[in-house]
Amino acid sequence: MASYTIVLLSLFISCFSILLLSLTLSSVLLVSITTAGSFHQHININWGEERAQILESGQLVTLTLDQYSGSGFQSKDEYLFGRIDVQLKLVSGDSAGTVTAFYLSSQGPAHDEIDFEFLGNVSGEPYIVHTNMYTEGHAGREEQFYLWFDPRQDFHTYSIIWNPGRVIWLVDDIPIREYTNHGSKGVPYPSRRPMRLYSSIWNADSWATQNGKIKTDWTKAPFTASYRNLKIDACVWESTSSCESEESTNSPPSKPWMKQQLDDGGKMNLQWVRKKYMVYDYCVDYKKFVYGIPLECKLRKMPG
């Protein structure tokens, strides 16, 4: 009887050890997937079929344009405020006529949108970074910039910070644009509609390169942009209570972007970019706004 009891006890210990080891390995695997920031975790390919690829175990995405179609992806979740960062390497060589976009957008005719668009050019000519803001279905808030590096040669980080007070566009953590919430003064601001993250590449040679004068050279196709290190730190629309509760407490925030604004260093960098690399600013396009510039332009402190 004693030996029988010892055998049962040994079997129990062995089974328990196997179960514990299995649970431990599962936990490690779960942590690895969570911390890796896999594209599989965050996005779905939404058009372009095989032209859009998730590669390297979810760590790399390529979007390709050919003469038949472009391609793109969208986030699985919708967000109401957040910080989005991605490393992007743009189409190399002659990219005239192509547009690679990285943006947030809601749905419907009165939609909100926050845009990064990269306008291709002929070989040897620089890309133009085109930023825009839609509120309640209305756009027309374009600002354009050259970059201080060649975005075709290597990956660089492009970021959108969207919080209740402002939207900030950053390149390699250097701010290039800020749009402040002046809702109390009657200026529309994207604060009520949740948005998804989208990215795509498509043919826009009717306007993208030198106002449409240069067309896409399809002998150079396919055109491919590459993405890695996507980081989404945002309030998921279906579970915004965590962000709301954080807003109502005095504890140190786990989401510092929620109240982020430019410090003195950020303002100096913004001024540097706008002075040296800005191509177009809608706030000083007096031919477009013959009856007066928009109210947000009058309220904005113009960097100079």
C-alpha cells in the first residue's frame, strides 16, 4: 500500500511539473508577441492583394504599386487620441507620380483625417512631405516640406501625436507641424470621431509631382515602400475609459502624449524646420483665400 501511494505521488508530481512548464512557456510566448509590436497584431491588409506583404514574422510590411493597382493596410482598432510611430523607407529611384500615405481617418462624409503623404519625384529630386487635416469633412489645411535627408536611402521614423489639445507631426522625433485645438473659438478640431490608421501607395500623377506635369514612368514599376517598428500607444475606441480615468486623476500619466505639447526645444526645432524646409503653408496662400485666411491661421503664432 505504501509503495502504491509513492507511485501515485510520483506521477502527480511529474504531471504537475509538465503542466507548470507548459504554462511558463505559454506565458513567455505571450509576452514576446505583445512586446514585439508585430504588424500581425495591429493591422489587416485591406487592398492590393499580393502587392501588400507582411514579412519577417510580422516585423516588416511592404506596399507595392504597379500599373494595375496600388495597395494598403488599415489598423484593426479605431482610436480616439494617441501616438502613432512607424519607420518608413520610401520608394527608391524615380518615384514621380506616386504617393505613399500614412494617416488617421474616421468614416462618413463629415469625416476627420490627419495626413502624412509623401509625394514622389524624378530621380535626383527630393520627396515632398505633404501634411493635411480634415475636420468635419473639410480639408484645405495643407503644409508641405522638404526633408533634411534622403528618405529613400534608409528607414526614418514618422509620428503623429493626437490629443485633446493639439496634433503634432514629427519626423525622427523633430516636430514639423503643430495644429492647436481652438474649438472654444469656433475652429473645428478632431475630438469626437474615432479614427483608424491607414497606409497606402497609389498612382496620383494627375497632381502629385510638379502639379501633375510629370507622369508616372511605368517602365520603372513596381514601386515599393517598406515599413517596420510600428508602435501604437492610443485609446482604443471600445475601451476609452482607461484614458478618461487617467485624465481625471493627478497621478503620473502612463500616456504622456495625452497632454503633450512642445517644450522650448521642440519650438526651436519646429521653427528651424519651417524656416529651412517648408515648401507651402496654406495660412499664407492669399490667392486661395481671397476673402481672408482661416480663423485658425489668425490664432496661430507664426514661427519666424
